[in-house]
Amino acid sequence: MKNLFFTISILLLALSCKAQGPIVALDTYEHNILDGSYVKDLNSELNNFVGTWIFTDGTTSFTLVLQKQIQTFNGDYYEDYMIGEYSYTTNGLTIVNTIPLLNNAQLNLQRNIGGRYIVKGPDHNCTDCLPNERRIDLYFSDPNREYLSSGIVLRYLVNETNPEKITATIYVVGNVMLPYESASSSPSVPYGTYLMEKQN
């Protein structure tokens, strides 16, 4: 009986240790993340982007609403994660507005903006970025043109306060296969960089 109790205790201890994977940083390479790990926003980098951000230019308005999800299980490991929705209006006409979807709890992480991928230094989306400057790269889905594959890189402008500012660069990911000849190869929000101000 004593041996059985000892064996069960050791087995439970081993299982509990396996269930508690290591905590790793957001920029950990995907193939280095063990099942059960927690990809954590150790330096609260995602917090800079939480909130409502607006770009306006004459008759055009682009709004981003971003939220941070904490320790969400993705089927393999836990992760801190950004989700969001957006709207785009030009000449008084709303081209796309997915912001109401944020109130739909059934969608869980299935949003039109999401991810946690950290990019560093200058690249094609930020030629004036400093070598150690960190930005967040998210997927950017267009419900009007689901055949497109786009991303959005968010850059927090450290020296811009009152109001806080970010740039949001929407870019094409990979090659586009148009479903029919006259289909648009651009998302409802045109590709490019938008200077956005935080709303209180």
C-alpha cells in the first residue's frame, strides 16, 4: 500500500511538472516554443498598443480598436496576444466596419486583426527604424475581400505624447490569387502607412 501511494505521488508530481511549461518572451522563435509553454509579454510591450487609434486626413478616417488577451491557450501553448477590429470611411461612406465584432464573445480569438509577432530594426516596412527598435506584426483580414492576405505592422512612437501616436503599416503578404478578373488586389483599407492618434 505504501509503494502504491508513493508511485501515485511521483506520477502526479511528474504530470504537474509537465503541465507547467517554461515562460518565454514574445520574440521567441516559433519552433523553439515547447508545448505547454507560456509566451508572455514580459516587458508589457503589447500594452502600448491597447486602445482606440484614429487616422484622419480630410474626408478619410481609419480607426483601429486593439485589445490584449492574457495567457490564451492556442491548442499547443499559452500566449499573450493582440486582437482588434477596424473601420474605414471615405467621403462620408463607410467602406468597412468590423468594430462591433469585438463585443461578440463567441468569436474568441477569431478577429480581423490579431497576433503577437515582434519585428526588430529597419526593414521594408520601416526604413527609419533604429536597429533595436521593436514593433508588432499582426495579420490583417478584410471581410469584403477574404482572398487577400495582408498584415499590419504597428510602431509605437516613443517621443509622441499628448496624444500618444503609432504608425500602422498595412502590407501585402505573399502573392495574391484573384478569384475573378476584375477583383480588387487591394484591401478595403488601402496599403500604406497611417499616422494614428490615441483616443481617450
